[in-house]
Amino acid sequence: MRALVLDGQFDPRPDYPVSEMERKNRIARKGSNVWRYTTLEVKDIPEPEVGPEDVLIRVRACGVCGSDLHLYETDEDGYLIYPSWTKLPVVIGHEFAGEVVAVGDKVTDFKVGDLVTGEQLHWCGKCISCRRGLYNHCRNMGRFGFVTNGAFAEYVAMRDKYVWNINGLLAVYGDKDKACEAGALVEPTGISYNGLFTRAGGFLPGAVVVVYGAGPIGLTSIALSRIAGASKIIVFEVTESRQQLALRFGADHVYSPQALAEQGTSPHEVVLELTHGDGADIQVEAAGVPKATLPEIEQSLAVGAKVVHLGRRAGAVPTNITIYQDTGSQSFGSLGHTGWGTFGNIIKLMASGRLDMTPMITARYPLEQAAEAVRSLANREGGKVMVKM
């Protein structure tokens, strides 16, 4: 079958302490310190084998995530910039949906012809984190599209416990192709859902929400906040195309931080003005530039506010703890989308017609051009790029 394969050299940085496990299994804990001179190419590889608890899926759509770009992009020394678990070569891609074409002997909940999507984080269910319900922090986590082969491919095999039925989307979207595009957006929507509602505990209807960054994760945060009853959604985004998407998904006010700077003002001043000095009840960092955004967030917190960190960026960021004490505010780190029925709840929202994330798709590529699809994200403009099989 055809698949998009990321490869590179296992060449740890001189100052990086390589563990015995990393040397033996070639699974890097911090890919940005190990994998060098990466290549990205569509090629022929064997079809996946189907185990007794596996579901074999013919992929119909797979979205390009910013982490897919980070797996390919390199720094000045030739190391990929993705900072977490990786094993090369690997088929990348993890935001997908498709049609079941075969099931293992022990699979009872899925049948051939079902439309499905699947989780990217493959939790074990046995470790102390899983036993506490913290599936996104599983000690034995499998990482689909990073360590094991992902979904920029004609077929994927996945354990049934990570698979979700999306047949209900057919009634809303009319055909399998459109339903699978929507299904491929469940995973990125789950990132925001987990941060806003599971980790941070949500907010009361009428709350003021601020979102920094209107890429796909920011857009899903905006859409979910609108559904949840936010009275005002304020967004800060640098690119014009994403500013327009933010308005489409429910933002009330959208500003360019750069334009504000030219006018001699800043995001926190705008938030305070729009809230009559009260500040925002919940603020979402989805831009991945906390050095720039966190100082603004911390100067515009309402009493009892919540800060949700969805953007990913290595390195330490200065913070003012006193502000959190004085306002009684809380800061929530969030990772992943697994557990708490997150996928099921998003699928039900989509099937009800109340949540349609497909307008965020601004470009589509065939599988043979999947490498170009990944590279197209380099300008950080537009919405979701989708690869179609």
C-alpha cells in the first residue's frame, strides 16, 4: 500500500544522555535531541496485519497537524523540532477517519462497512495513571503516527478500544466522504474539549472567553466555547485568513496583536476594555508562544479565572504567581484527548448538527501529495489541511 513515511538518522546530540531503551528500541523520548536529517516520502510499504482485537480501516481522510510539520521541520543542526516520543521510520498522521474493511476474531463492536475514527494516544489501561483515570498520561502510552504507523496511508490497523463509530454523521453530512472529513476533525476538537472541560472544569454560561491563536486548536476552542454558552469570545490572531475563520466559528471580537502594537496598545488592555475592567473568566493559550501570550493573559484575569494551556512549546516561561494568588485564578496544563467520553461527546455534538468543524478545512491534497500537504503548513496560515485517500 502507499503511505507517507518519515525517516531520518539516529544521531543523538553530544550533550543528550541516551538511555539504554532508546538505543535498543530506537524510541526517542525527545525526538528533537535524537533524529536528524529527516526525509518525508510517499512510498510502498506492506499492509498492516490484523490482530484478533484489531480493526482494519481503509482511510478516507487524514488531517495535517502542526506536530506533523514539527516532525519534518529541522533546526539549524538538522534535528527535527518535535520534542517528544518518536521512532523512525514511521508513517505519520493521526487525525483520521475511514471505513472498516476487516475485523479481528475478538472484535464485537464493529463490522465491515462502519465509518470510524480513532484516538491517537493508545493508553494501556493498567498503569497507575490509567487506573486513576488519567489516560492522557499513561505510563506505557502508544503514540499512533509518532512511534507506530499512522494514517497518511491507504490502510491502518488499530485496537478496537481506541476506535469510535461515526455512522451517525452520515445523516448530517449526506455521504461517506464528507462524514469522514468531519470524523477526521474529532481528534483535534478533542484537544480543546479535554482542556476546556475535562482539565479546567468548564465555565458557567455567560462567561467571557479569550483565545490566543486561531489555528485549528484555537478554532475548535472558539466553537466549543460558543456551544457552551460563552457571552463574549475575544480572539487574538496574527494572520488575516485565520482571523476570518475565527469570526466564522463564533468569535465576537478578533484582533491582530501586531496591529494593536502599532496602535500603541496590547491584548490585555483590549480584554480589560471589553470587560469593563473585570477581565476574562477563561483564557486559552493555543498559539504556542507563551513567552508572548502569558504576560498578556496574566494582566487580564478575572477573579477566579482559569488559564488553559493547549499550545506546545519547549522551554521555561516566566510567570507571576502573585497574580494567581491575588485573583484566586488557576492554570491548567492539558495534553491529549483521551478518556471521559471525549470522542463520544464530540461525535454526538457533530451528529446533532450543533458542531460543524468542516468549514475549517481550507485545502485538500491527494495521498500522493501528502508531503506537500505537510509542508504547506509552514506559513501558519489558513485552517485545516486535509489529505484524501
